[in-house]
Amino acid sequence: MRRLHTAFLGFALAGSASVAAAQVQVLPTPPAVIDSTDPVAVLVSRLDLERYKATIKGLTQFGDRRQGTKRNRDAVDWIEAQLKSYGCTNTERITYEYNPPEFAPRPPAPAAGAPVPRRELATTAAGGGRARGVRTRTGVNNDSLRQPDARLRALNAEPSTPGQRQEVYCTKVGTTRPDEMYIIGGHMDGIGWGEAANDDASGSAIVMELARIFSDPAVQTERSIRFVLWNNEETGLNGARAYIEQRAKLQGIEEPKGSGKYPEPRWLGMIQHDMMLFDHGMPNPDGTMRKEQRPEADVNIEFQSNSKMAKQSAELAWLLHAANAKYATHYPAQVGPHMTNTDSGPFQDLIPAISLRENERGTQVGSGWDPHWHQPTDLFKTFSDDDFRLGLNAAQTTLGGVAKLVGAVLKK
């Protein structure tokens, strides 16, 4: 890896040597004794389930936050205000144009849960994984009448229009290496006539909660961290692509010269969070889904095995796997090679890039294992505390790994 640091490498390799056991039943963990001598453990302990849920709930007040609408712009404003309230006051915005070509209208999405005969299924899913097990139809809901909540239906009624888009980011500036940084991302836009609670308020809330914790003035990091809330993910990762187009060429340039300030530090790695809550296993043979979380639910960490940075990305994935083994409270992590269709994709040939999610996107989500994906049922109330706790464990995983990578310490 171009800049994965040796101080953490042994920690990662030790974690990757063992596989965490699947848990038979998920129960709240009693308050643990925090090792006050380990600043990373202290920081991870500052993540809280109710705060995480409240941040997701705050995002869902704007409905599905579809790009090109007032509700999307209002959500961008709200995110910026929240980041500033955490002390991440150097917030900035990427502004870009999104003018999609005209497409023929899509046919209506099939009913959620409708079984698909096996002969209709492709043998290879997006991202390189083979689809296995029971699968059902999946797609994007474009029918407003499938949303029974009249208030939410009205909130989501404004259609997307072409034109200017914006997305917010803020930065924790490193003390000794401000010219190097890790990027932590989640996309704030959604579709489907729901609240986009899982896709992707759940990932955006992780980014915001980590921004809150790292922005504490008592927290110092050697390297910088950028917290980005992407827009236009659902239209083809356009917000992430715009960021790369505008910012890649500025990496490592001191501005003004001699100031010690780097508006765009060199990118060391990118960690995306997309759909963190729902891991209920494969559908039943009749196409229905189990109501409860599967006993072996885990945090999926993916890299893309056919990318130019596959080796370095795999190392980054195993670093977070080790962090999960040490700092996550309930759920083990699993590393997979099929990262696809999320905002880390545009980075994957440039720098180490991984994504965290509730299960594999190409082979599982794409095969109907999440019946709420792009559907009216992607609502805050759909998910249980166990589901939210799965997302919180992803936050613990990323926070633990990134804190090690950037050399986080607590000032006394």
C-alpha cells in the first residue's frame, strides 16, 4: 500500500489470522471497562446507539433526499449545520452540474418479494461475485402510490430537475502530516419514495458521527481526515466523480506556499459506508424474508479484486478487519473482494479504496436479499435496534481503524 503505516500493520495481520465466530444471538452488551490508556478505545466508546439513531432520524426528515430537489438541498444545508455544530467548522462544498441525457421511461418495478425463476438469473453478479442461493426480483420503485404515508408521499413528490448540485465535506487537520489524509464517505441522496433510511442515511450518519468525535479539540491526529457526504450516488456516483475531477490535481499543494496549509492533502485511502442496517440472510424459498436479523450477521468490508489498487485496498480492508476484532462490540467483520456500485468505485484505481456495508452488494443485495432497497419501506421505523446496532458496529470498525492510521491521541 502506498501509505499504510507499519505501526498498524502488525495489528492488522494479527487480526486477519483469525475469523471471528458468528454470534447466535445479539443482545445489548453491558457497559465495558474502557482501557483509558488506549486513546482509540476511548474514542470508540464515544459512539452511542441512540446518537447514531438520532442522526439517521434527522436525515429521514427530508424524505428520500432525491438529488435535484429542494428536499435534497435542505438536507445538504442540515448536514453542513450539523458538522459545524460538532466543531468541524472548516466545512466546504463541491459544486458541479448534473444534466442527465433523456432516457425512455422505465417499466414499473416488479412487486417486492416476487420470486424469480432460477433460469432468469445471471450466474455472475456485478462486481465479480457469483449469485448463489434463493433470489428474488429487485429494482427501483418509481410508483408514488406504493407509499401509503400521504405526508411522505407529498414530501417526495417534487421531481428531480437538471442543474447545479452541491455536496458537503469537512476536514480534521493533522498536526504533523496535514498534507496527507484519509477520506471517509457516505452518500446522502436516495430514491424509491421512502426515507432512504438504510440507503444511505445509515452510512451518512456514520460519517457524521465520526466527524463529531474526531472534531473534539482534545483529539489530535498526525494525519488529516476528510468527512464527505456525497450527492448523486444514485445517478451513477456523479458526486464522487465530480470531487475527483475537481480535487485530484490539487493534492499535496501547499496554499499559500509556506503556510503549512494543504487545501487538498494527498489521498492515502478512501473508506465508503453504504447501506449498513439490514442483514437478514437470503430469502425463504417462497421469496419472503425473515423478520429478524440473521444470527450470523456481520459487517462486510469489500475491496475490488480487479482494480489497479487491489493489493493495497485488500491491505486496507484487513486493517479494518483487525480494528473490528479489537474494538467492535457485537458483530464480527468479513472481508470480500466484490466492492461495486458505490462511491469508492471512482477511487479504486487511484488509491486504496474499500466499502463497508451490511452484506455484499453485487451478489446479495443485487439478488433481492434486501427487500427495502430503493423501496417505500426504506423507513426509519422499518429497522430494529439490532439493525441499528449493526450499523454502529461498522462505525466502531472504521473509527478504530482510522484512528490507528492517523495516529490519534487525546490531549490531557
